Amino acid sequence: MLDIKTSHRRERAEGWVAMNNNRHGIGAAEDTRRAMELLTEAVVREMRPGVLELRLAARMLRDALDDPTPGALALATRAFNAIDADTRRRIHDSALLAAIGADALNNWGKQ
């Protein structure tokens, strides 16, 4: 079940990151690539011995980063969607926190 308050916080945080990226001149392609990198890192942090879905998703995401063809992106999407919902939610939260933290560090002292 999706918590309305959590959903609102995520939307607000994602909007904040996108707004800052646009303000700092980061284009959509770079933004997408960075999001995929953060997602891959979050999947790797979540990996546990014996959980093949996570290993496969990390591999497919890396392959899509190396060669971002529609086929590679589709495989990465399918591999990520094969992960159970609770784990995907933890990965999403981890990647989102990493994005917010990276943005805050990049803007430290630039005001």
C-alpha cells in the first residue's frame, strides 16, 4: 500500500532535484544517465548473496549505461521489475536520497 504522505515527499524531492538540475544547466540526457547510475549503485548496495534478481538487474543496468540502445534499456527495465516490490521501493528510496545528497554537495557554498 502506498502511503500518501511518503508519495508526496518523494514527488516534492524529485521535483526539487529536477528543478536544481535545470537551473544548473544539466540536460535531460545527462540527468537520465545520472539517475541510471544512482539506481545501479542503489541496486549494488542492496545485493545479498543468493539473490540473483539483484545481480541480474545490476548487470543489465550497467550494460544499458555502456550501450543505451532501446533493447538494452528494455532488458534493464524488465530485470529491475523482476525484483520484488519491497526491495524495489528500498532501492528507489536509496537512489533518491543519493540524488538529493549529491545535489546538495554539488551546490554547497554556491549561494
